[in-house]
Amino acid sequence: MPMDKTMCHVNGRWGRGLGVTIAAGLSLLVSAHSGAAGPAEPPSVRDGYTRPTFAMPYAWTKPTLDGVVDATEWRQALCLTALQTVGGSLSTRQATFRLCWDEDHLYVAMQSPLRPGERPVQALRWRAPERNVVFDDSYEIFVDLGSKTPDGQPCFVQFLANFAGARFDAVHLPAVGNMLLNWSSGWEPVNRLTSDNVWEWEVAIPRASLFCTEPLADGQAITMLLARNFKRPWEQNSVEGTSSFAVVDTHSRYVLSKSAPAIHLRGVAQPDGQAIGLDLAAWSKTGGTVQWSFASDGKVNRQGTLVLPAGELAELAPALALDTPGPGAFRIRVGSEDGASTYLDWSALRAFGPAVAPTVDDKGDVVSLNLSLNPVADYLRVDGDFINYDARTAFKSFQIRVADAAGETVAASPLSMDGLAYVSGVLRLPGLPPGTYQARLDCLDADGKVALSRDKEFIKKDPATSFPWWKTTWGNIERVISPWTPVEAGRRDVSVWGRTMTVGAAGLPEQVVAQGHKLLAGPVRLEMATAAGALAETSRRRSKLVSQAEHRAVYEATSRLGQLDLRSAVTVEFDGMYKVELTLTPRKPVAVDSLRMVVPFAPGQVDYYHACSDQIRSGFAYGHIPAGTGRLWDCRSVGNCPMVAGSFMPYVWVGGPEAGLCWFAESDQGWVPNDEAPAIELRREPAGRKGGAPSVDLVFNLISSRTTLDAPRTLVFAFQATPVKPLHKGWREDNWWCGDTFMDWQFLGKHGGHQIWTNIPFTLEEEACREKVAARHQQGGNAVPYLEWKTLSARFAPEVAYFGDQWQTSVSDGLCFEETLSDFLVYHAGTWAKSCGIDGFYLDNSRPQACANLDAGRGYRLPDGRVQPTYNVFAVRKLLLRLRAAFLEANGRSKFVLHTTNNFIAPWLGAADIGYDGEHHVIYPQLGKDFMDYWDLTRMRLTLPAQWGVVVNFMHEYQGPWEHRRLTEVMRAYTGAVMLFDALPTGNNNGLNTSVLTARAKFGIGADDVAYIAPWQAAGAGLGCAQEDVHLAAWQRPGKVLVALVNYGEAAEAALVVDGPRLGLGAPGEWMVRDAEEGTAIHPTRDPVTKEMIPGWRWEDEAPIRHEGAATISVPVKRHSYRLVVVEHKGIAP
């Protein structure tokens, strides 16, 4: 996506860029460990070490890529047998990676010994669609050449694959925190299992696949991560020992070299996990000498040289028992004889990961049979996996049969085995009555005789008597719920809280007014071009109000589009959803070249866009609307589209800081999907429509290739203007934080579960929960249980398994919130709130979910037979509103937190009290970076609460062993960046930024009379600052103003210019100026060894703010930090 710097600071002024470009889940209660500073730590062998460093030798002879990792072929390559756990300990299961390069490729090989009797787990074997095969035995490669995508984004790539060749590959865009999941690497690893049970593979990585346009070169530096994901038990072990594979700063640094020898680090420990050392060899084409060293914090130091005969492998005697486990780390280095070049620098902790069973007894006669009854749609899904049945070729046909308790056949169907050894299908069971049934899969030989059978029992239940939540009355939204007001419907104008929509031609909005802003430059319209060259637009507007209630109004609209009759049902509900069900009926067959819907935005009203698909850390777009004409943005740049045809996305919003308009839909059914033209784009034409000013047009390309329309087709979509509701009273001091959520309100831990990984929407200990809630309320806190609503635990909620095929999505990894699942969740929300007094839910990882389960009624079939997925945007909106209603019904209050990282979906935000953002960009101390290095101002603009109508709280992701004082300092980068856009930096503050809370409370930030002055409004309001990287925001009350100076650059002496009369503060001589954080400090911490108290950030360590009677205030601001200044009139301020 186009990413200009942001609403830029020019000569002390911000521009909104309205119509022009102006220069310019899973959150944890404790996300950063604050270590004490104390006396200086004793020297460690890791001092100065940040990541592994290697020289990657040149491939003088190209390896033959046949899956056979030949020792002679690969002796010219760097060899690494040095896996670490995610905690940096030595892995007790090792694999060997080999690497070399030439001008056009990187060559990589792996040898991973399996245990005696072990087979690789390869449950996922499809190549398309791509699957996240991390749950199989697999490996991962990340590569960063410092390249950029064709649209100029810095990028690195990820490749994850299993033994079967199933893979997940993606392009990471670190500058914007996105991923392109639709990218295909084109890599083709060759795998095999050796006779002694070693998994081997080889691959050539083309530089072109890494967006590298120039040949790879001697001396070029790149970064890579190499990992092996083990199963039984689960371990994700890498050469780097990082816990966040996608954090590129933790990846190894490789220097491509034509002169460096090939270092073979063949081992770093004894296999039994009792001793540490090294097994070293090296190869050089020309010969030479290398020096090596082994150093340990256990005071073991060894060093020496190794002479390399030309073209021969030189070996040190293995020394794998130099050291024993203990505190600290050890480090192995290999370099040139003169010390000028480093060939290998690698370190790990002096500790071992968990031991594993030495053998595994994997049989060759295993058939995995999974049966999933769908009790709503009445069918049985059969999934048989024969990959571990060695004699499967003897089976020539298969049959699934279901019998009732009396043994009578209810239904039967033939099945077949595909080329991946799966036997799958669906057996229809229409009208199946409740009861116990037996399913049997028969495997037939060439003579039609049963050679093997597998049986499983299943039960069909009576839902009305089995599930108390069935068709629950909790969560009634057939009425207006707080804080909305009744729908007011006129002949064509329909109003809800803060917004008015006018029904136009074909039922499309003619105008949308939000918070007094007329958002549209003209009516939303359909445009059609026929194959005969005729152009047509919607005409002959007719509409009528057909039903009206306080919570809903329904209109019927008709229109014409050339030879198409148009009829729409328009439904407007109390939250502002404007839903259109548009049917196009041709009067005769019409050959159409294009059909598009155009939403023209009024110049000056919008400056920003946001769109999202089906992920959290990928599949989203945001940014300022670029200047220029033609196509400004299109949805293909998101790069995470699960559609099998076209580039449909379910949500896009275009708006300004005060108001905007979103469009959303669950499906492109009724469109003609096209891989060549974008489904959705933003455009600005050189000349405005009918002589007017050029508008920014949101264009939906419903048909973009020649199609004959010869039958009716219906399109379903909706609009919703923002903000969606008023912000609640005192919202800037909203006291929810993660401590209100991560308290195991379900008491899962007591029952052997985990509040995140086995979450459920009810408590297992009602009385104990009631007491815990009461205590929390007495302390002034909230009771907001955690719910990872995309994965529910069948262990504690058997319905999750019983309704699994109905509730589970088939494309995205999650749940589909159809009516029965919604009833399940809403019922438990209401009854839990009623019985125990909880205030709401924290719903983690909210994002659209795609599903193509036609049997369950989701997805649709394209003309070529493929199944196009659909999303669940309407269903989730309804669920969230019902959840809010249930909490209000139970206790008359709601504290509903929706985790919204990269997914600000307006129809969902309406139900929430808080949108929680920021679960992205993990920042470790060794990276030498802080929040502002990752979160630029363009992205932070997305968090502005006023544009959504929901409080936005933001988490930080400082993780790892931060020194306490340093952590409290980098917290100021986070706090300042979040505060700049009026969001709340309190979600997981952990007491690390209490100074800002004290300062804001003293100012009265939660009062009703506070007016926010955004950065782009500062100059017009009477505030200025000439320093380019120091940005201003302010909060004004009668007689005083609180100004935040947020520094995204280097340390600066900022000159804050205040126009006192304009701000109601009088002349400079009438002001009182003070540092809002005066007298504050962040809590100290105690050194665990010395027991000394170590201070955090302190106000007195900041340079003083100076005001000498003029209109300018001198404010020193450190790099990536902020200052808060209060200016008040001596005689006016309360």
C-alpha cells in the first residue's frame, strides 16, 4: 500500500491531507520482565553478542537437488548442528542445516534424525490451499536480503513446510506490520527418509523469489532464521534460540563470501544432555588456517587453530564434554588466522531443553478415522487418513455405512482414496432422529471383499432437551439497546444516533451525514458498460417505507440500469447499519463488459482508509489517501485473500478524523470474480463528475470481464457511518486493564485447564467466582473474563465437539458464528453475568473468518465448480450486539473489550466499550529499539477514538529481560505515541507509566468539558512547535490546556508557541506554566541479589521546562519520548 510519512509536520503545522497529500489476543498481564540494574554484572562471554553471525561460503560446485544430502557435495557449505529452544537452551533434538550460495540462488539442506520407530507427523498434505503446517513435523526458513516489493515496501520472506511438501509461505512487510499470504515462493524442496530414518531435504532458493533484482554478491550481508518444529512433544527450535521467529532483528546474520572456508559446526553438546562442547571441522577450496575458541561463563576457555588443506575437510577431535550445564552462557567463535574476519559466532545458554523419549513405536497399520456429525444440517463428515497404513494400495474401493441401534442401515455411500491417502466424503442423513448410531468404513479389495473395517459410534441429541441455551431469549436486539436512540424513518431520510442516510436509486445511499459531515459528493451509483458499447447509470428512483419500529426501518426501492430492473430491500437498524439486498433482473439477456458500484466521497471530508481480510497480523491495509489521480489503492495490495477467484475483501472504511463510512459484506456472490481487476479500489478521476471537484471514489468492480446476464442475481452488502455511538462518560479515565481480565475467572486452572488455551464462556466454580467478582468490584476494578472466541474448549464445553462441523470454519482458522453458536455464547454470557456479576467479556483476536463449507450452508459454487468462501461479518455483528444486550439485561452495565489489532471493523466496534489494539511488533531489549521504531504516525492515526465511537486502548509489546530503568524510559515512547491520538496507554501498563496517569488525572482529563486538539488541529487552535519530529496534541478545559509534545526524532529543545487569547488563557503574563508530571516517578524495583532498590524513571531527571514571560515555552524532549505541559490562566482555571 502507498505509505507516505504521515500527516506531516511542516513549519509547525499538521495537515490532514483532505483531498491532497501534504508533505509530510494475545495481550499478557505482564508483557515485559523488568530486571534490576544494581551493581555491574560480572563479565559474560555473551557481552557484545546480539545474534549469531556466519560466513556463508560460495557454491563452487552446484549441489544436485535430489533429496540426498551427499557429504561430498555439501562439504563446501556452512554446516550448523546447533539448535536452541525458544528460551535459548540447547535442544536435546538436533538437526543439521547446510548453506551455500551463488549469484542466483541460496542453497539449503537439512538432515534431521528421527528416533527409532518414529515417522514424521504429516497430517496436512495438501499443496493448495496453503495450510499452516506448524502442527506437523516441519521446518521454517526466514530470509531477508534487504529487498523491497515492487511497490517499494521493505520485505522478508517466510517458508514453512512439512515432509509431504505442504507449505505456508508469506512475505512480511515490517514497515507496516503486514504479511502477504497470497504470495507463492515457488520453492520446491526435495524430501526423503533415509534407511537409517533421517529426514533429508534440499532446496534452491531463487533470488528472484526474494525480490532481489541484482545477482547475489561477495560480501553481501543477509539475515536468515533456520528452525525445526518437532512434535511429540511440541518444540520449535532454531539456530537463533528466539521465541519470536518473525522478529527479524533476532535472525542470524550471514555474509556471503567467495573466500571464507566452509565451517562445519557438527555438534555443541553430548546427545544425552549432560555436557557441552564442540565438534568442529572446516573445508576450503584454496586451503588456509582458522582459529577457534570455546568460552563459557563456567570459566571454561579453549582455543586453537585448524589447518585446512586445499580441497580437503579438516577436522578437530570432537570435544563435546568441555563444560557442564550451569548459569550463564557459552560461545563458540571461528575466524581467520589474523583475526580480521569472523566465520562463525554463535552462543547459547549453559542449559538443555526437555529430554524426550529415545524411541517411538509408530506402527504401519494405523488408520485415522474422524467422524463429524453436523446435527444442524444433518450429515456425517467422514475423514479417513491412510498415510500410516503401509498396505493401503491393496484397497480398491471404500464404503461408509450408518446403522441405527437396531442395526438397520440408515444411509450408505461409496468413497474413494485420493492421491494423498485421504478417504473423505459427506453422508447425508436428512431428518435423522435423536438416537445412537454406528458408522462403519469398509475398505474393499480387488474382489470387492472387506479387507479392513473401522467402526465409530455417534449420538444425535434432541437439542431442546439437551442444551439449556438452545433458542435462548438472552440478548434481545429486537429493540433499541443502550447507548443508541430509536430509528427515525421518513419518506427517504432515516436517522439513527449521530447519523442520517437518504435512500436513493436502487436503494443505494444518496447522502450520508455523520456528526454533521456530509460524506458523499453525490449519490452512490451503479455504472454499467455493455458489450455493445452502451453506458448506463442507475435511474428512475422510487422508494417507499414498508415497515418501521424503534429498532429497525425497512424500505423497498426500485430503479433501472439499462436493460436491468433493480429492486432492493433496505434495512436500517438502530446501530446505523444500512443493509442493501439488491436484485438485478435482466429484461432480456444482456452482454456486460463491466458493472461497478461507485461511492463518491466529498472533497475535504476523507483522508484515510482502512481495510481488512481474515487475519490479525496480516491481511489488512491502512493509510492516508494519496494525492494524484487514477487508482490510488486497491485491495490486491493486502495480499491475504482466501478467495479462490478474484480479490474480494469483506470490509473497507474511508473517512476523516470526525466521521467516515464503511462498507461490508460476507460474500461476492452475485458478482463475477476476476483475477485481473481488483474487487475494490480507491480512485480519483482527473476531472470531477459533471464539472464538479474531483471526488475520492470507492469503487466496487462487481463485473469486470464480459458476462451475459440472463437471470436474476442478488448482491448483499451494507454501509455504516462512523462514529457508531457516543463515547461513554469519563472514557479518558476508563480503568479497564488486563489485570481485570487475566484472573482465571473460569477457575480453569483448578480443573487442570488454562484460561487462554482451554477457554470457555462460563465459570466452573460459580460461588467462588461470585466472591471473586465482588472483591474485584470492592477494589474499584472490573470483572471482564477472557474469551478467545475463535477457539473454545471441548474439554469443558462438550458442545464444541458435538457441533464442531457446524461451528468450525473450513478456510480461516476459527469459528463461524451462526445462530446456534451465537445462542451458546449469548446464553452463557447472560447467565454468568446474572449469577456472578461479571461486567463483560474480553474477546481476543477478533477478525473476519472465511468458510467454504457448502454442506453447512457457507460458501457458494462458482461456474467452474470451485467453491468460493464467504465471511461472517453480519453474523458477528449480530452476535456482538446480542452479547452487549445480554450484559445489559443481566446487570444494567457493560464492559465489553474487543481485541481489534489491525481490524477496526465499525459494525463490530459498536457493541464494544473498548477496542484493544497493539498486539504486534514484539520488542526485546537486545534489539536496541522502542515503540516508535515500529509504530509510525500513519498507523497510530487508526487508533483515534473519535472516528470510531469506541474507546481505544493500546498495549505495548516490550518483552524479555529489560533492565528496570531502561524499560520505564522506553515506555515513554509507547505512552507518548498512543496519547498523541487520544487513545489510552493503560491496557498492560504494569505500573510502568503511572506518571502520565497522575498528570492526566490532576488535569481532570476525564471531565465532560475536555476538548481534544489533534495534531492537525494544533496550529488552528493556537499551538505550534517548529521542530519537525516533535508533534503536538492537547486537551483543553476552561482556563487551561494540557499539551503533549511527542518526539519521534532525536533529542530536541522544543519551542512550544501558545496563542493565549485564542485558547482563552489571556496574555503570557497571566499564565501559570508547569510540568504536568512534576514530582512523579515510576516505582522502583528491588534487585533480587543485592536487595537494593533500583529506581525507575524520575521527573527530576528531565531537563526543566522554561517559560520567561513570552508566548514561547522552552520544552526539552528526549529522543523518542514526550513531555506534558500545563498552561493555565491564573484567574480562570478551576
